[in-house]
Amino acid sequence: MTSRAEEIRATLIQDSVSPTTILGWGVFLYVVAWVYPPLLLVVAFFASKFSSAVYKTNDSGEARRKLWAKMISDPATTPDWFATPKDIAYEEKYWVNSRGMCLMSYVMKPIKKKPKTVIMFCHGYSDQSCWMKMAEYRRLVRAGYAVMALEYEGHGRSDGLLVSVPDWDKLIGDVSEFMFEMSSTVFPGLPLFVAGESMGGAVSYEVSQRCSEIITGTLLLCPMCAIHENMKPSPLIIKMFYAVVGPPGSCNYLGTLPFAPSKDVGEYSFKSKDKKDAAEGHCNFFGRKPRLATARELLDTTDRISASLKEFDVPFVVLHGKADLVTDPNLSQRLFDESCSKDKTIKLYDGMWHTLTTGEPDENIERVFSDMVKWIEERV
């Protein structure tokens, strides 16, 4: 049976190839047919499989913004929780990074009182800030905090190839620059916390080290300190695609291809099927294997982070589900044990999966946010 997520997505998005690509394939197939007609059937078959995996309508930032506008204008595809509550001020804008790319950002804050602190939220791989995460993180606004977020290059409505992270250092630079700018101009004098989930936990980890002088504390939720062994390809495959894609920070055409071998992270992330459907029903859903350059950046980053745990010296709390099969809770325990920070806390939750703030039953999500608020309140 077709899931609700598939039904919603079908109304917004279809596989697509650009006109230039269609013309190129047409010329190529014409030449093949002229040289040896039977080969045309074989080439056409593999081309159809390749194109449907590589090219999608929502690959560009411009296309994703159009699809988003179409989605939110249709009540059938926009859930009730998406509307901004009357007690919360919500503002979106495009922030321009040093490379001239427009990255979607937002700020949420209480309407009736001045926020006690500001939290920089860092979303995970293939995720976005302006959907389910935005709705759940209103809990922090109602606790008296401002929340700001940035959708990375290639994510959500930001510019860039969909879910492509060709250079991790540039991603960290974008988040750090945005956070510095916002904390100094929009929220001067307020204590600043960084919170990140999954890959966003790795972003928070490195941003906290880079900007430690302005950060009061860091909240790491199922952080990607290392990729779970169950999720990683074999060492031989890893060596092969490092050789093909090139060194960290580089990206050739092959690096953009979504063919990195991996398991379906979504199957292991959401305990609640309804919430999984809501996440995957979004028009900007990726739904493919990781791009080769992105997989290389994530592997390189997790190797670097797992080797530097002893150097992490900012105040932090790490929250992790013990049943997480995407990122390893043992690495979170190792971070807590080895970090030289004098202010560190760990919360491990029995039976909880990877997506603590959007993929669990409501009572579990409430428990996680209550622990986050308690930890923050003790430091503001």
C-alpha cells in the first residue's frame, strides 16, 4: 500500500532531467543507434536507471524553493502544526555566505518576554530546520529562549545541490559566521548555546571548538562522533571511493553521484511511523544513497572527531538513545569519559532511537526537551 508520505510527495515532485541533459543523451543515443542499433536497447535501459537515480526535480535550490511555495499553499500537503502559534514570533530570511550563496535561516522567540538566552540549532544530514524540527523546538521558545537556525548549503531551501556536502570546512565556516553575526547584532549580551542532532551534533562539536570564546554551552543529541559500524560500507569500498572522489574538500562530477553504499538511515531513525511519513512526505526529501563526496566528508569528519574527544573542553551535555543504530551511543559515552571539559553531563535513554526530538513518541520527546531545558537553566 502506498504510504501517506509517498502520496504527498507525488503531488509535488517527479523525477526530472534538465533540457541540456536530455539533448546530450539524445545525441549520444543517435550515434549509438547509427553505429550498432542493438546496442541502443542496452544503453537506453541503463541510462533510464542512471537518470532516475541521479536527477531529481528538487536538486537545485531554486527548484526546492518553488516546490516549498507550492507545498505550503496547499492545505492538503501542509500539516496543522506548521502554522506559527500566536505566542511565538517567527521570522525567516536568506542569509548570504562568503561564497555568495543564499542560505535559509530563521529566528523564533517569545512574543511577551525578552529571551533569557539564544540557542543556535544545527540540523542533521539531509534534514532541514524549517519543518518538523522547527515545530518541536518551539518547546525551547516557550521555556523562554530564542532559537535560530541555518539550513546548510544543499539543504532545505538553501542554494546548492540537494544534500551535497562537498567541503565540510566550508559548512562549519558558514555556521560559525552566521552564529557570530546573529549573536552580536540581533542578540547582543545574551548567553549563547549550540544544539545539534546527528550530523548537526558533529557541526555543533566543531563550531563549539572554533567559537568557544562566545559559547556558554553545547547540547549534542545523538551526535555523529562516529558512524555506527552497521551503517558503514566495507573498508575496501571506502578505499575505492576515496580514490575515485579525491581528497577531502574536493568534488568532481563523480563526487556528486548518489551511489555511496549505505543502509536506509530512515528505517533506523524514526520509532514513530507517522513521524517518519511526515518527514519523508516533504517536497525536499532526498531519499537516495549519499553522494560520494558527501560520504567521504562524513567519514573523514567522524574519524577526526573520534580522535579528538580528549580535546573537547566546552561545557556540554550529550543525549543519546541506547537503541540508536545510526550513530553509536558508545562513542557518546566515550566523549563524556575522555573529554577534558570540567562541566559535562550525559543522558542515555533506554529504548530510544536516533531521532530523539522528532522521531519518538510524544512522551519521549517531552522528556528529552525537559532534560535540555533543565541543563540550560542551570547555566543561565
